[in-house]
Amino acid sequence: MSTTPSVDPQAGYRGGLEIPGWELFYRGKVRDLYRHPAHPDHLLMVATDRLSAFDVIMRETVPDRGRVLTHITEYWLQQVEGTIPAARVTTDPAQVPDLPAEFFDALQGRTTWTRKAERVDVEIVLRAYLAGSGWREYEATGRMWDHALPAGLRKSSKLPAILHTPTTKDEKDLPLSWEQAVELIGNADEAETIHRVGIELFEQAAARAEAAGVILADTKFEFGRLDGQLVLIDEVFTPDCSRYWPADEVVEGEEPPSYDKEIVRAYLRSLEDWNRTPPPPTIPAEVIQRTRARYFEICRILTGSLPAGVKD
């Protein structure tokens, strides 16, 4: 792990900084999680520029991707705080207690200081269009989870309504009926709130995207509990947890282009000599640059800006 707080903006931020007094106790595909013994009820989440595809972390990064994800999430948490609060406290490194000042610049724009919430062990997935695992389920059964759907729908078809398709929080997310989700949530009133709030937030983000010529096809939320109150945790409406399509490029029966790392996945699928296991292949700089530009584009569409200090 690196012990220097400096980050080369051209190379991207891979994470793994050793911060005096802090324990780096978890490294996910994108985020590093730190804790400090003086603040047992809080966590420091750092969004890196790491890139994964097919569950393999690539050698290359997408520079500033972590800042884009943090910026979009913070924008939306501010937009929806009147509907539901969030666990996060601040995204300003200077406001994180006991964080050494020499790390502020390296972590600027990619830091979230958050309260530790009791996680609701259901992933709340909402869908407005047939895509991904929802399309595969419909193609095989004519249904989507416990929802009956009209016959004759095609890939990328609009659904009759926004549908909840919850999953477990296991290593492999498994489909749940809403009744099963309510049982796992453990409280019927909380489940009803989650259902209502999920639809409300989806409609708000979808309207914002539609006004900019973009379709929000699906998204997922994670909820937690703080002092008996439901809160949002983790990222919200980013291209990593949501599927966005250019509205004028959606054709029923075809896979629309998306505002995420699909450019990378498409390149990897074109390789005949990689079996989707480590070690990863080299990704050309041009693929990385196009992916970065796509993240920047959806960031501007959703928030009207790029993160402070980030340039094309």
C-alpha cells in the first residue's frame, strides 16, 4: 500500500493510502473503508478510481471516476433530504475529525464521512424498463420476480409501471418477492416506507434525466437505520448503481448504449483469449478515455456540473 498522500491525476487514484491513526479494514471493488478508534460510530469511505468488470479488478483506473460517483451521490442526497435523510455527515475531508491535513488534497472529492447505520439486509432494486437480469427473467418465464407482465415485451421495452425487484445482500444477489423482502426487513411499516420512498425518488430522478434526454432504466438503493429512523446509505443514482440510456438511441429489441463502464465490458467481450478470470488483460488508453468521458457526460446531465477541480 502507498504511504504517500499524493495522487497523480493522470494515473487515477487506486486507493490503499496508509493514514496514521486509521485502519483500512475493507477494500471493495471501488471503495476503501477506514475506521478510527476515537470514532467507533463513524466510517470513512473513500471512492477510488479502480475499475472492475466481470468481477475482476483491472490494472487500469478511470481517472476521477471516484470523484464523479461521490459528486453525483452528494448532489442527490441534498435533493432528496426532505424525503429521507442520509447516513453521511460530510464529503469535506477538512471536516473529518482526526484526519491528517496532509491527506486533504489527495482525498478531496472522493471522501464520505458517514455514521454507521444498521443495514437493511435487502437490496432495493427498481425497474422502469426491461434490461439486464430483469430482461433475462422475463425472457425465460414471462414474469419479473413476482410481477406478471404483458406478453410480447422486448429487450428495452418500457414496463407498465415502476416495479420493485428486490434482492438479497448475499455475495450473489438472489431475487426476492416483495413479501420475502418485507419479512427480511422485519417491519411492515418500514417496508411500506421503503416501497413508497423508492418509487418517489425514482420518479424524481427519472424526470430530471428525461428533461435532459436520458432514460433512467433502473436503479438500486441501500437503506439503513439510525436511532430508529430509516436513512439512505451508500451511493445514490450514480452510473454504477443505475442504468442510464440516451433517450434517442433506445430501440426496442436492442441493447442501448449506457452511461457507465459498458465501453470497457464491450472491449473485454471482444477478446477471445481472456476467460474473465485474473490476471486481467491490458485495456487500451482510448477505451479508458472514452469511458471517462461517458462518466463526465452523465455527471453533467444529472448534476449540471463536474466535481470541483476536475477537468476534461
